[in-house]
Amino acid sequence: MQSAEVSASGPDTLQPVAIHTNTYRFFAPLPVAVGHYESIRLRPPFKIESWPLKELIRTWRLNEGIPKFHIEMRRDGYHIELHNNRAFVITGNVRLSHDDSSTDELVAFHRKLTSLTKGLEDQLRALRLYMRAHIVLFDHYWYHQDRKGVMYPIHSSSQDYDIEPYRPPINRRDIGPLNTFLRRTRVPLRHDYLQLAWDHFDQSFDAGPDHLKILSLVMAMEALFNVGQTDLRYRVARALAVLLGTYPHTSESIFAHVKIAYDARSKLVHTGKADLKEVPVSLLRMYVQEALLKLLELDLPKETIAEALTRLPFGQGDAITRQTIRATLRDYRQEQRWTAKWKSIKARHARHSP
């Protein structure tokens, strides 16, 4: 801590100024984290570390100010996974100065911490999309720790989530592509339709009952593929089947499941009830996630994607690239020109025929 001696507030008046320069630490337990999460590269000042359970509970308890058994209950409820009695946490360090005597500087200081946290939340959104897991900040804290190890909470937030227990592990082979995705992905996305679908995807984790999650996921599908007002069910189902199906039978399966989801959605909206046994949330979420990742990679306008998928067959999803889409549309437009030319020739021939 550094403190300036005086500040001039008038021609003959000297007053003390409390300017603090400290290292402020960030701490947040990470739910549903299994595998090599410590290899994930978050943007500075944040990183993921593996902590001994004892250290995690101590830091959590001192920042939250509640008894140890309450912390242990929260750890279980939020699926903080243990491996060799260790768990993953998000940490960060930032060195900041502020003047305690200035309300404006204190507000700016807390806004800076809030801004850093918001940037972290955007990174976790990208991680949640990539992993299709309920990775979220719930209890998170900024604090200062003095030389004796005493913690002073500075800025905290605690939110209640019904964390889904699905725990996809991060393997070593996943790290390279995952870190590349996190580095390249920035919010908001360049294409509005992808951002809207991503928002609905996120909402499917927080929507509560399954029928609300299904509504969110179907709306995400519509945001991705709907470009008209007619044949919506068929158009969206077929587009997903073409984009994701690597074999004809997988495309047929996706096509059938999405139509069933649309039927359930219609019954929910119009009658308030539907049989959801044939509409697994996890399956629909997987379709939306895979479609979003593929479309983010393609990085093309919605109308271009929709026009190309209309003309591509089932079973070739793994061959769909920017090049194949452009080639498909180029061939289609060439065919249109030849068809128009042929019709024109036939019309002229008919006019001149006896």
C-alpha cells in the first residue's frame, strides 16, 4: 500500500490523500470441470488452476463469510468436481491504484473490476458453447491479501444456478482446438443471427423446466436457418440434417428428431402441454451446439448458408466448407442462366415457327 502525503485543495490548505496501490486477486470455483482444464488459456489476467480442497474451502469461506459446512454444501450443489482431493478454480491478479477519498475514483475502481469480470464471463460463454456444459460464474470474488495472509473482500457476486451435472472431460487432444476457439471468439459475434442463436443456446441452461429449455433450443434453430414464413418446420429440420449429417442415415435421424421437436414446440405454444419423452434436451442442445460451431467456422451470411443448404444432399456434412458452399451456389446460378437462355431460345423458335 502506498500513500501520498498531501494534496492542495486551496492556496494555503494541505490535506492527506489516501492513494492505494494493491494487487487485487480474483477467485471463483469452477463447476463441472473434469480433465485438463488447467491447460485452457484464458485471456489475462485470468487463468484456471487446480487447488487443494482445503485451500479452496478456506478462500471461499473467508470471502463469503459463512461457515465451512455451508461452503461444502454449495460445493456439492454446484458440482465442483474433485480429483485427488483437488478442484479447479479461476484465479486472477491485477494491480490497481485508487484514491479512497474520491467517490469518483472508487466508482471507477469498482467499474474496472466489473469490466474485467464481464470479459471473463464472455470467455466462459465461449467455453460453455465449445464444451456444451453448464460452465458459469456463480460465487466469484475480488479481494486483497496482506503480507500476513489476511483477506479483505473488495468486490463479490453470488448467484444461484441450477447447475446441470453433465461433465464432458477435456482431453489433451482437445486443448489446441479449444484454445484456438477461445482466442478467436469475441462477443458480440459478427453475424447477428449467430449471436441470437447463441443467446438462446445459453438460455437453454438457465430456463428451468425442460419445456422451457426446448423452446429456447427450437428458437435457436430458427435463428440459424429460418429465412421465410412458409414450411418453417421442414426448412429448419432439413438444413440441420444437411449441415450436421455425415452419412445419409444420420441426416435422416436428425431430420426426424428436429421435426418431432417442432411438433412438441407447437403443442406447447398452442395447447400448453406436450409429450416431451421423445424430445431429449441434451440431443437438441448437441444439434444447436454443433451447428453453431460449424457456422462460426464458415462465417457466412445467413441467406448464403440457407440457399446453399437447400441445394445440398443429405450425408455430406463433413464436406461442407466455404469453398463447397460457394461452388454449389456458383453451379446453381450457372444452371439458372443456362435454363433462362434455353427458355429464351425455345420462345424465339416458337414465335418464328409456322
